[in-house]
Amino acid sequence: MTVLAGRIALVTGAASGIGLATAMRFAQEGATVLLADRNAAGLNDALARIAPGEHEAAVLDVTDEAAWTALAAKIMERFGRLDILFNNAGFGKFASIADTSLDQWRTVLAVNLDSVFLGTKSMLPLLAGSRAGSIINMSSIRGIAAAPNAGSYCAAKGGVRMFTKATALECAALGNKVRANSIHPGHIDTPLTAGAHADPQVARQLLADVPIGRIGHPNEIADAVVFLASDASRYMTGSELIVDGGSTAQ
Ligand code: NAD
């Protein structure tokens, strides 16, 4: 199956976890993948593992507007357009409101939410050059259902959810054939969550929150992102796709 044959795809946070799994699935489906991350060594490892193709790596800090502008110019020169943008890079900082400094709050908002705005703003002209542009923004079940000690993360991921809908409506009004959808994973086993999953007490609590009875694998998110990137989801825009083993159904 190569449902993304001929597509040019940009994945942020592609050196690890869900971003890496998705970059690899995109390549298997025939896309040419631009892997972006701030972790240069991780990007090299990722490039070595990905299915053959003209894939490229770009060191990018997703909070850096000038770096986004430079990357957009590079993609324009190299490919003349972009078909798929997966704004995935992010991280969580979990602390009570009392223990969260303004600096920590701003960092979480910058990496998880400002990044999505900057990526969308800089890449929209390139996506408008596609016959079927698709933006997939990484939110979380925490963008839908809150949790204690996760205020900044919930605010950022909730922001991603609504920004995605605003983007979808703006693109529809412009008639540029660009769709935008958000994805909302539950508990997924990645380097980001490895620490929590290694603590038996925390792992038990997390599992109790998942009706399906297990933590998810990054490939299970990657499969859903492939769907949102492909023509199979062509009537979906402004939607939120939850992939959480039933956590938010309770
Ligand atoms: P991960 O730590 O395995 O991968 C995140 C990648 O993003 C890393 O390669 C890291 O270098 C990169 N990154 C972080 N900050 C960056 C920056 N400023 N610029 C460029 N790259 C940066 O984590 P993951 O679990 O794969 O998470 C990916 C996304 O999925 C995040 O947005 C996270 O919030 C979201 N998410 C994860 C889970 C989960 O359970 N793992 C659940 C819901 C949502």
C-alpha cells in the first residue's frame, strides 16, 4: 500500500517517539519525508532507519520563527510545494499551578502551541501549492479532558485543538484545498513517557485509565496520522481524532 505516493511531508519532532514512527510510516506509504527536530544526532539515526527515498533532515527548533522561515524557503527551492505538515514536536511539564513558574508556563506554551502557529504560518503558502494539502496538529487527550498538575500542558494542547479548527475554517474560506485536523493520543509508550511507565505505581494508575487495558504503541498513532494525511480522510477538516484506547469515552 502506498497511499502517500508522490507526497512531500514535513514531520517535526521526527527524531523520536511518535514523530519518528510517523516519518517511517509516511516513507513506507511512498512519501518523501523531511524530518525536522532540534536533536541533530537523533535525526541522523532516523534517516538511517527510514525506508529508501529522497528523505532529508533539518535541524529545527520549532519555537524559532526565523528557522521556520528559512526551512520554508529551502522546501520551496527543493520541492516547490508541501503536501503534508505534521506539527508534532512537543513535551509535557507536569507540576501544580503553585509550582509552575511563568518561565515554565511560557516554555510549555512555546514548544507545544507557538510551534503549531509558526509551522502553519510559514508552511501555508507551500501547502496551498499542493492539490490536497493536509495539516495534522499534535494535541492530546489533555486537549479535551484535563488532569491535575498539568495546567500548562492542558492549556497548550487545548489551544492546539482550537487553533486547528480555526485553521481549517480559514483554509476552507480561502478555498486553498488545505485541510487541518488535530490528533489526540492517550498514553503512548515513547521516550517522553518512559520515566512514568517505568514507575510501577504510576504505570498502574495510567493503565487503570485505559479501558482497552494497555498503553499504546507509537505506530498506532502513526497509522491514524497516515489516515489524516491521505485522501481517505478527504472530507475531514477541523476534526479531532482521538486515539486513546477508550480513555476519554469514560
Ligand atoms: P518524544 O520525546 O519521544 O519525541 C518528541 C520529539 O520532539 C523529540 O525528538 C524532541 O527532540 C523533539 N522536540 C522537542 N522540543 C523541540 C523543539 N523545541 N524543536 C524541535 N524539536 C523538539 O515524545 P512523544 O511522546 O513522541 O511526543 C510527541 C508529541 O506527542 C508531543 O507533542 C507530545 O505532547 C504528544 N503526545 C504524546 C503522548 C504520549 O503519551 N507519548 C500523548 C499525547 C500527546
